[in-house]
Amino acid sequence: MRILAIAPTAFYNDYGCHIRIRGQLCSLQARGHTIRLITYPAGRDVAELDVVRGPGLRQMPVGSSRRKLLLDALLGPAVLQQALRFRPHVVYTYLHEGMLMGAMLASWLRKPWAADYQGSLTAEMLTHHFLRPHSIWLRPLQWLEHWLERRPQAVLASTEQGVQTLRTHGIEAQRLHHLPDAVDPELFHPQERDAGLAGRLGLHPGRPTLVYLGLLASYQGIDLLLHAVARLAQPVNLLLMGFPHERRYKKLAQTLGIAEQVILTGAIPYVQAPRYLALGQLALSPKLPGSEGSGKLLPYMSMALPVLATESPAHRAYLAEDGLFAAPQPDAWARALHDALARLPTLRLRGQGLRERVLQRYTWQHTAAQMERVFRALG
């Protein structure tokens, strides 16, 4: 099949949404399909994908931004132009802005159209304070969001919670498919700790190391995590790998009196992430409950690391009985961290169980096979 993918985002950067896009499209391509991705002008090229960029600004913040309105307007004509040249068998869209373009394009081309769903557009706007709860724009945007979600012939949601949410928006069950995030277990695999890297990062050799990989933002639970570590009697190495807001969290760590325990690396290239994760004895996902998935769990799981996560349906779905969970409050997280640190040697079996879960159901090969079945059923 020729698959035209539309992703109105600054692809590629090393974080969850883009990792999902890259993994899906590369795995489909590996099965013999021809992929063309149309995206914003900002972002890094991916050598293995045919990426076409629309015109406009080349600098973009993470999350909601008014700049995207202009970029979406400029991307629309580029999508139409590429569709006429590429003549796709299937149109596949990411994000709600992509759904808007897909609705117009699929109708005009009379081609099958499927959409990826990673969470609510308006919920993200509220999370990033792009939209206020009492804004006059909230209800119209929610109406548009739900209208768009009902247009594709198939919607592939990253979580079971997302599937249930879409059911409440009036989408028939036969058009909904649960397509969880995935990981490459050959890249993320158990490996020896790199003592040289640990030394360069300044990890204290006599302390356990806790690792976090992902965006640094309040909704990801970073504030919660720092407040929890400040409540621990036992000093730790807290290795925070990601961006943006590194300065903000460095300042918060100083304010809480734990600056010498917190190491902020900034952005880590995805292919280098396993070396850094291998420094840890416990991986963390303090993300606050919401409509989005939590793909960051899968690299942790694939490396056989025990995982402590905030109590949420998405975290439960991935980790099941092998996960450790805490309520989204600093005191609850501090207690959970204390308990986990007290029994780190026994948690290795849980880590091994998590890797087995990845191998059984969360690889990109599983993803591509499921997407292929959905696309072929669309005719």
C-alpha cells in the first residue's frame, strides 16, 4: 500500500508523540509499504522516512501554540499537492489538526482514511494553559474535536481509556481500535552499567539511582517527583533526562534542598537512552492521570527495570501486576519510593516480567501487523 501520513507537529524530536509516529511508520515500511509523511517545517529529518515539510516557521515550542494556526493553514495546500503526486491508497492522520486535513482530503480523493488518537485536544490545551476552563472558546472547540473524531473510518487509540472516551463521543465500536504504544526491544535491552558515563554525570557511587526519561513539565509529574524526593530520609541520585524547563527544575531542586541529588541531562538522543537508563535501579513515571497514554513506560520495561508509576488506567494497562504504583501526591510517592528502595534486589524479578510483557505484545512488529489489518479492512 501507499500510505500518506499527515502529522501537524514539529517532527522529529525525541519524545512520546514523535516516537510513536516514527515507530509506526518505519515498522509499516519494513513490511513493504510505501510511506510519505507530511509535517511542519520544524524538526529533525529521519533518514529512513520520506518526509515532506510544509512552509513556515522552523522553531516550535512543545505543546499548544498559536503559531500552529498559521502552520496548519500553510500545511493544508502542501498536503493536497503531495496527495495528487503520491496517489495514496490510505490516508493516515495524527492529532486533531491532522484529522481536520484528513477529513477534507479523504472526501475529495475518495480514499480510505484512518486516524491515530493519543488524547483529547482540548484537554491538552487546558493542561498547557493555552485555554482556560471558563473560556468562551472551550465549548466550540470541544464540539469541533468530537465532530472530527467521528469522521474517520477507523480510529486507532493509544489507550483503552481513549477507546472508552471515544465511545462516549458517539463513535461506533467497530470503528475503534486499541493500538498501544510500542518499543524496539533490540535497542532497549538489559545491559551493563556504564561506570564511565556514571562518573561523567556525577552520580554518587554509594546511592541508588532513580531514572526518568521524558518531557520535563508539571503534567508529567516532575514537580510531584521532586517534592517526593525531598521527603526521603535516604539520599538518592535522581537522573532526569529530558527537556524543556531544565532551569526551572534545577531551581526547584535548589529550593527544596536536593540540588546535589538531582542530575538534569537535557535532551538525550533516543538511540543513546538505553545507556543512560542502564544506570538506574528504579525507573519512574510520575505522570498525572489524564487522557493521554504513557509510552515512556515501554523503554523502561524493555530494559527489565522495575517501574514506579502514578496510579492511572494507562499505567495499569502496561505494567499490570509487575508494576509499582502510587497516588499522585508527594507524600504517597515518598512512601512508595521508600518502600521500593528498601527492596530493590527483589524487584529485579518484576523488571524481568515487564520485559516479557514487551516481547509478547508491545513491539513495533505487533503495531505494524495490527495497522495493516485495519487498513486492509477499510478497502
